[in-house]
Amino acid sequence: FFFQAEDGIRDVERSRGLGDVYKRQTIMVTLATGIEGPIKLVFPRVTDPKNSMLGLGDILVPGLLLTICLRMDLIFFVKKAMSARKETVKQSFPETSSDFPKPYFKTCFIGYIVGLVVTILVGVIFNAAQPALLYLVPTTVIPAVSYTHLR
């Protein structure tokens, strides 16, 4: 049971899912559609007059994990080069960003693409707003952790 306030009256009633419901709309949808600013990407739908949205947080949070994975790839490459050739960090640093393998980054990036596809499919199937991070976080974290465990 949770306390919910509707129309100024506090009452004890069962929670009705993710986010409290105010006038039959979830707070997530109300906030996302009500704010005009650079915090969301809006995509038109072909079959529906309503637009699909992807919040900025749904891009930034997995993007941070992707950058951490890319940095890990670089660190592992430099450490391996230093131990193999007895060089300093500056000497073993790659010339360009394409000069070192990126297994963590690629694994996490594929997971991010899978998470976006799952988010879109669930939104189309259920015809309702979905919290994208619910699908993006597991599909990016699990492959990265699994690759680390297998390595």
C-alpha cells in the first residue's frame, strides 16, 4: 500500500504500477510530454499520429557505460603493450583510435542496440510508454560483465 494524492485528497490504496497515476496518465509520460526542451528525442510514427520519444537519460546513461568500456579497452591495450615491450605509457599509446582492439566496447554497443530494439518492440506491442532504461541497462551491463567473466 502506498499513499497517493489525487485531487488533493490523501488516501491509502494499492499502487497501480510504475509511477503514481494522476488523472489516468503516468507521471513519466506527463513529464516527458509536458517539457519542451533538449531533453528528449521525438520520432514520428508511420501508423499513429502520436510521436515516440526517447529521453536524454536513455542515451546518456548507457553512453557513459560505453565510454567506460572504451577506456577499459585502451587501458588493457596499453598495459599489455607495456609489459610485452617494456615501454613507457607514452611509447605504448596507440597512434589513432582504430589502432587497438575494442572487445568491451563492441560487446556493450551490441547490447545497447539490442536494448533499443527490445524497447521499441515492447512499445509497439503494448502500445504504451515504456521506461527505456528498464531494457537498456540489463542489455548493456550483462554483456560487459559476462565478457569480463569469460576473459
